[in-house]
Amino acid sequence: MEERLRENLRNLTSNPVQWDCPLAPFTTFGVGGPAEAIITVESSVELSSLLKFFAANDLQWRLIGKGSNLLVSDEGFAGVVLVFGKALSGITHLERAVSGEICLRVGAGCSLARLLSWCMDRGYAGLEFAAGIPGSFGGAVVMNAGAWRGEVADVISSLNTLSLSSGEEILSRRELDFRYRLWHNQGAGNARRLVLSGDICLQQGEKEAIQSKCRKYLQQRKEKQPKGHKNAGSFFKNPAGDSAGRLIEASGLKGKSCGGAMVSPVHANFLVNTGMATANDVQQLMQIVIEKVKEDSGVKLLPEVHFL
Ligand SMILES: Cc1cc2nc3c(=O)[nH]c(=O)nc-3n(C[C@H](O)[C@H](O)[C@H](O)COP(=O)(O)OP(=O)(O)OC[C@H]3O[C@@H](n4cnc5c(N)ncnc54)[C@H](O)[C@@H]3O)c2cc1C
């Protein structure tokens, strides 16, 4: 980016711009090269100005959450990566609670773990499925994150979004098309909607019962998921009526390695970074898995992980 543009960008942001910043620490995989710039955004007004600036100057950009579902290429990203700061990460009660429902507004930058613990402290039930899912609330909406037959779509009542072409929009639950690990109507290009916050509805429950359910889910994760190696959770989506992990294991790929990337011997749908993996290692391993599973079972696995 030319110095003139860098200077203009500095003037648009409330936080200092981090130039040529490694992205690996912004992801749970811990791989990938640098972004030309990383900006922590603190308001919708700031975000809107940035999107206009990027469009006017033909600059690439991407908003990320906590990077727990993201594989960044070894070349990094020749553009600006945006993350949400504290001011876009709050949790507030909404007045319009009816019939015992608890309604909250959650900033997209809030971590799911913080949201869950905040709700648990107050005995608010409905989010227990999220125990142990890393990531931000915004990322969880985009991914329709879920586990144990629960998913983010179950608790959302509306979203506050921003896109370059439509500005800020409030979308009611009826307008939101959530599918398996996907919010379908996010849009693309200038119409791509970014989640600023979401309203969720929960029920008043018993603190002890909520804690015990979360503990049980966390224990099951501990038993079934790999420990000690960086990863991005389930790498592939489960095909309808089957599980990606079962298919990968049936193809004899548990423990298969490519450089520093390995199919976890504990759970076959986890591709893990054994320490020195590159993004290229992970991508090569992904291809091997896709091809072998297709050959053996006829099923084409699709990545759940997003790419940058
Ligand atoms: C150990 C482990 C266990 C996991 N277990 C589960 C599980 O049980 N269930 C499950 O569903 N997932 C699971 N995941 C995956 C991951 O945690 C979820 O998908 C999570 O919701 C991603 O949130 P994030 O903030 O990290 O998103 P990121 O990885 O940062 O981003 C994901 C995508 O969302 C986009 N995005 C992020 N924020 C916004 C926003 N505000 N507006 C618009 N777009 C945005 C990004 O550009 C990217 O395309 C697991 C991951 C790990 C590492």
C-alpha cells in the first residue's frame, strides 16, 4: 500500500494500525503469513468509513473473529484484516423481555466463552451447547456454530448488520436463513453483511443445572477431541446422514501426516498442527483426505474451515 494510503488509513482509525502483522497468532491453527495491516475497530461508524475507503481505493479487506475456524495461507493476506474491539463486544439486557424470556444484545466481538459464563452466572439457560466452542459471537453467527443438537440459530431473534451497499440493517429472525454451519444470506461483494451485534432470547433457569450441563459437555469434548495441538475444530462439514470423522477413519487416515500437519489420531475430523505446520501442509493434507474419502466412499467432503 502506498504511503499516502497508509497515512489516510491511520486517520480513519481510533486504534493504531498494526502494519505487516503475522496472522498466525490471530488463529487457533497458528499457521499463516502476515496481513498488510490489522485494525481493531471500535464502532459501526468507523467500520462504515473503512469499508468506503477500501472500496474507493480498491483495497482487499476481511473481518475476522477469534480465528478459530480460519486457515490463513502462508503468503498471508495482501490487504487489511479487521477485528472488533471492546466497544463492539458488550452484552446488555434488552427491556422488551416477555413471558419469562431473557433478551440480550451481544456485540459481535464478544467471545462465546465470556457470553456463556456471563449467562451462567445469572442462571440464563439456552446457550449450554456452546460450552467449549471457541470464537466470537459474530463468528458463531456466520458459522451457525453448534453442538449437541443446539446451534446459534436457536437463540437468535435478530441481527444488526452492516454492508457497504445497504449500510446498517436490522434483520429479524424470519429474514435470516440459517443452515448447517452456515448463515446463508450473508451476501457477497459490496452487499456482504457484517454482523455488528445480535439479539438473543434465553430462559431463566437454575444456575446449578446449567453449570452441570456445561461441565458434562466439556468433559465429553475432553474425551473425544485432541489435546495439546493447535487446530480449528472439525475441519470438514458432516455430510448428510453421516459423519466426516467416521468416513476419514474408515479410509485409514487417522495419524496421516503431511509435513507438520496430521489427521488427529484421537478424532479423524481434526487436522492438527503438530508444531511446525505450514498452511501448505494443512492444505495438502486436506486434499489427500478429500481424494481418499471420495475414492473409498464416493462422498466429497467439504471444508467447514474458512480460508484467508
Ligand atoms: C477446539 C475447537 C473446537 C470447536 N468446536 C466447535 C463446535 O463444537 N461447533 C462449531 O460449530 N464450531 C466449533 N469450532 C469452530 C469455531 O470455533 C466456530 O466456527 C466459531 O464460531 C468461529 O468463530 P470465530 O470468531 O473464531 O470466527 P473466525 O474463524 O474468525 O471467522 C469465521 C468466518 O466468519 C467471518 N466472520 C467473523 N466474524 C464476523 C462478523 N462479525 N461478521 C461477518 N463475518 C464474520 C470470518 O471472515 C470467517 O469467514 C471449534 C474450533 C476449535 C478450535
